[in-house]
Amino acid sequence: MIDVSHSLIIIAVMSLVTVALRLLPYFVFSKNTPKAVLYLGNVLPYSIVAMLLVYCLKDVDITAGSHGIPEAIAVVIAAVLHKWKHNTLLTILAATICYMLLVQKLFI
């Protein structure tokens, strides 16, 4: 059985490594940020959203059941709400609640 102090040491080391890895870019790029890093900072958020959209919609079967209507409604609500409010948390929360209500109450 693992000792409690051994577990705490492991957790402390993992925490220090995590903090060090997150602070390292600030020290490395403190004077000049390379153009490649700035480019990735501008491009990656859109790429991640596109990847999440594909992942969320990959199993939608438009030939069965609700024909993907709840998913399409949730995607439209997320897009419109985010364009309007520019609030990611609100967008995710509203689209998720809308989708869950549609799937559980309307498209049974």
C-alpha cells in the first residue's frame, strides 16, 4: 500500500511541473514573441471549434429518428448567440440546454 506522504510528494511534484510548464512560455518569450506563435494564437481557437463541431456532429444520422434536427437547432442557436453576445460560456450553456430539452422533451 502506498504511504500518504509518498502520495503527497507525488502530487506536489506533479503540481510544480504543471506550474513550471505553464509559466515557461512567459519567461522564454518575455522580450519578443515569434510570429509563428502569434499566428498560432490567432488560428488555433477557430481550428479547435471546427474540430469540436465535427466531433459533436460525426454520429448524427439524418436518415433515422429525428433526422439531426435537434443538433441543427442547437448549432444554429450556438452560432447566433455567440455572434450576438460574444460569451463562450453562455453560448455553450444555452446550446447544451436547448439540445437536451429538444432531445428529452420534443424529439422522444
